[in-house]
Amino acid sequence: MQLALAEIPLLRSSVNTDSGQQDQQGWGSRYIMGSGESPTELRARALRDRELRLRRVLERLRDKRRLMRKERVRREFPVVSVVGYTNCGKTTLIQALTGEAALQPRDQPFATLDVTVHAGLLPSRLRILYVDTIGFLSQLPHSLIHAFSATLEDVAYSDVLVHVTDVSHPDAELQKATVLSTLRGLHLPPALLESALEVHSKVDLVPGYTPPCSGALAVSAISGRGLDELKAALEASVLRATGRQVLTLCVRLGGPQLGWLYKEAVVQQVQELPEGDAAHVTVVITQAAYGRFRKLFPIDAPSALPH
């Protein structure tokens, strides 16, 4: 719809050009029977009506997306946005990380024309949301810049960015520079940009590939190379960005504490103690949730053991 909206000025210009040619030929003032409008005026009005309809529908979609973002925040889902040049392998990578069979990656530019969201689990069993974004493009036409930026507005609300570069492409460095330049143009939070994970994808197509820069992760979604390392790096970044921590708490069995932790945190392990009435419970928990736990169970909440 954003592309259709961006197309309207081009169509309007075409109508005006046709009108000028008709006037020169001496028949541009003819009217459609009973309408009181010339063919040019009818087409111009149809474009105005189409533009108004598109803007109304897009505004409703923006409202829906705002509500969805609020719901993610309310439920404290960490959000990881996967960005990169068009056809760099973002969707295939997300499919490999989530195991979502419904995803159908295609080896073609702009296979993804809208932001989609997919749930996945980190090694700690923490559930996160992967945002699959529209592919970036160099020398984007001016008329499409607003539409492109609006499609990417969800990226600004991410906790972590993953920048994917197809290292098998001959213009990989140029594509990487284009993506970085575009991200800076979106005025994202500096901390989000600086902490982005750099992923070099499709390394199965480049035998013996080693990343030339430190910190970059060599990954193949097809062969599975580097996926475990990427998941570990994602987990560290997500925990750091969202203020979560891995703690082991001593919890009495039979009380409300364990049920509360299952509801408000991610329970990794429950190890019953020899006494039988207590257990060491390892959880991934936000600082705010841990504060609530200490407040609700002040007597039974001993000092936690950080990991």
C-alpha cells in the first residue's frame, strides 16, 4: 500500500501530460456524457479518491502496529530486528533460528515487502520475537524513501539489531555500507546501533571463509554453521539490553513462590535440596520482576546467586 501511495504522484504526472497533449490536439475539453467532467478530470478525481483510501487504511494499520508494540512491551517480550540488504538471507536465517516451517524464504530481491514477527527461544528458554524487515536497497528513489522508512519504524523499538550481510555477493561491502547508512538515517537510538550484531551469512557458498573483522559471526542457515554461536551472542545481547539476569533462588516447595516464578520469569531448572522442602530454582528474570519477588516474599527470598 505504501508503494501504491508512492506511485500516485507518477500517475498524476502522467495524467497531466496526457491532458496537455490532448489540449494541443484540440479535444481535451470534451466531457463524459452526463458527468460534467472531462476524461482527464475523471482520472484525476479517481487518483485523489484512491490516495485518500490508501491513507485511511495505512493510518489504521499504523494504529494496529502501535497497539501490537504496546502489547509486546506489556508482556515484556524482547524484540530482535533482523536487517540487511535485499536478498541477503534474513528470512532463511530467522527460519533456522525459530524452526518455523511456515516461513517460505525465496531467492529473489524484495521477497519480504512487509515487517513480519516470529517467536523463537534462546538457549536459556527465554522467548523472544524476531522482526523480519524489508530488504534495504542502494539509490532508493526519493518518492519511496518515506514509504521505506515507515515500513521500518518497528526497528526503532527493538532491543537488539542483527545486521545480516551476504558475503557470497560480489558487492557485499557496498551493500553493508548502504545498510549502515540507511540505519543512521532512521535516527535510531545510538546504543541500539552501536550494539548491533554483525552476521556474515551464506558462508557455505564461500569455502574456508573467516570474518575479516573481529566480532562478526560467520553463519550458514543452510548448513547450520555458526548458529549456536549466534544464539549465544543473541542471548548475551538480549539479557544486557533488557536488564535481565540469570539467578538461582532458594525457594520453599509447596508455597506460592515457585508458581509466581513460572508466571513472571523464565524457569530454567529446579533442583530439589536434600531437605526435601526447598529447591534451588534457576531463572531468567528482569530486575523489576526480581524486585517484586523480594517485596512479595521478603521472609522467604534469600540473597540470589548470580550466574
